Amino acid sequence: MSQHDTSRLRKAWIIWFIVVGICVVRGALQPMKSNCFPCYQQGGQNWAHGNDLYAAVADTCRYSPIVHAGFAPFSMLPNSVAATVWRLFESVLLLGALAYWMRVFVPFDDRERSRVLLLTIPLMMGNLNAGQSNAIMMAGLLCGIAALRQERFRLAAIAFAVACALKIYPLALVGLFVIVQPRHLGPRFLIAAFGLMLLPFLLKDPEYVARQYGRWVDNLVDDDRSNWPLVNGFRDTWMLLRMTGLPINFTAYRIFTLMAGVAMACLVFVHRGQGDRMLEQVFALGCCWMTVFGPATEGHTYILLVPSLALLTVQAMRGDVPAWMNKWIYFAIGSFMIMIMIQATPLIHVPAFLVSMPLGTLATLRVLVPLMAQPAEQPELLRMEAQCAHS
């Protein structure tokens, strides 16, 4: 490993820190603009004052009572200070988890690690700029999979439980990991998840908390955006189907998404004996389902796929994957980059441009399914063939 490569990695981290600084300053100077935090702050105030947490089907309605309790300390601070502390808090968690994941799952030299790191910046910074809680969910998932790889099962269970407390759909991903490690992960995750669910009963009147859990479930059921205008609805396969005009009702679509999830679970079960090397592929597979087939996919939700897509892109550049996969991987990363470039333009409101991320995710899925079936030694053989072809 050369000193020049180490310098590249250090510069990549410096760029990340600069981006975080810009997001934090922007959020402090414009606390009410392009900012999800005021909703979280209001949710924390409602919890602190014992108000109904789910008065409307919007804002913090998808967050469980324990998350509202976590928002409460931020509600005690002035707006600009709270927005600053919030972004610093989620940035530290996200970058710390990203560094942990890279140390475990990116066994390249520092030059290629710097490429993976740089690719994550444009695709993740939107969540930090908006103060989105997805950054904390992503941190939990990255920490969880890295801990799982190192057989730190208790840490993995706690990290996954935190992610599932923030958004319920990561349960699908945890389910895939339980298929791989049923005895070590399953019981520990259940204990951690139920522990988090019970914690609010120690913080507030149990009757109030039980009522809020019921209201939370009701709001999750009532939050139906299947017929919203395309620019305001969820950005998933249902959006693609609506744009094609195919005569498919939403119930049939939900059955299809469940069948897709079952198919992925069967694929993981068949290949579960391949060991630790498949954990990253299972992670990417689960993130594909959560975004393109999941129950609540917004633009910021695609942060879930960013680490895996960045790693796949560098693997394609290294020749670690079959050559035919390269076009699909580059199409996927290109689709995500296109969405980032139009984010601040009027094109963001044009439905035809909203398909880029779902299509990019489907392209990633096209790569992952056959990739899981390849032998463990395949990447090394492919790299040797590529070197011979260029010599």
C-alpha cells in the first residue's frame, strides 16, 4: 500500500467532512427550508407534553413512540441549535458506521477504498442536508451487517433493532439475515427489538403509551399514497406500473411484492451455506426489496442502496464481476447520479425523471441474483482473466 493511496483515502474523508460541515451550516442558517427536522422536533414536543403523536397521517406518523421519545431532547433546544445538533448527531453515526462497514467489507487498497467512499458522498449527502432520519437508520444497518460479519451478534442485534425502530421495513432485511444466522441473530434481535418497544412504558404513563402504539399502527395502515400524484407518491415499482398504464390494482401489486420478498428469502436460503462472503449480497438484495418493492419508498429512501452500489461499481472497475454485469452496474449508478443532478432543478417535478432510481435499483437486482450463485473463487478468476486480456 503506497503512501499516495493512503493520502487519497484521507482526502476522500476530508471531502466527506467538508460536505457534512456545509450541510450543518446550511441547516442552522435555514432551519425551516429543505428540512425534515421541524417535524421531528414537533414530534418530540408532543411526546414531552403527552399529546397525541399521530394527529395527522403525515410528518412523524411512521415513527414509533420510542422514536418520538428520542426526539424529545431536541425539542428543548432553539430551532437553529437543535437543527445543528441533530445533523451533527446523525452525521457522526452515519460516518462512523460507514467507516466500520468499509473496514469489514471493502478489502481493497486505499485507492479503491477512496473510490467507494467518494461514490457515497453525492448519494448520501441529500439525507444529511435535509436532516432525514434515514441517515440514522442507514447507520444502524451498516453497523449491524459489519458486526454480523465479525460475529459480534449482540451488537448486530441492537443495531438492527434501532434501525427497525426508526422505520419498520428493515424487518425484511433482518429476516434475510436471520435465515443466514438463525440461532445467533434471531433470539438476540427479538430481545433487543422488544426491549426498545417496551422502553417507552418506563418513560410515560403505560396507558398513554399503549394508546399511542395503537394510533401508530392505525396511521401506518391509513397512510395510503397509491393514488397520489406521481410527483408526491412513493417512488417504487408501483409508480412505474402507473406510468405504463397497465390495468393492475394496488392489492394485486402488494401480493406481487410479497411474492418477490418470498422469492428473495428462498434465494438466500438456498445459498446460505456460502458463508460470510454472501452477507453483503444479502444486504444489497434486501435493500433492493425495501426500495423498489417496499411499503414506503421516497426519494431519500434510496440511501439504503448506496453503500452496496458504490462497492459494486468499484468491483466492476476491478474486474471482480462478469463483464456482462458492468453495463447494468454502470446504468444503476448513472441512474442514481442523474437523480442527484436534477434534484435542485424543476425537472424533479417531472414524473418521467422520477423513474431513474427505481430503474437503477431493478438493474442492481438484475446483477445480484446471478452474483449470489457464483463460486467463492470467481472474483479472483475473473480478475486474472481481465489482467491477461490487457497484457
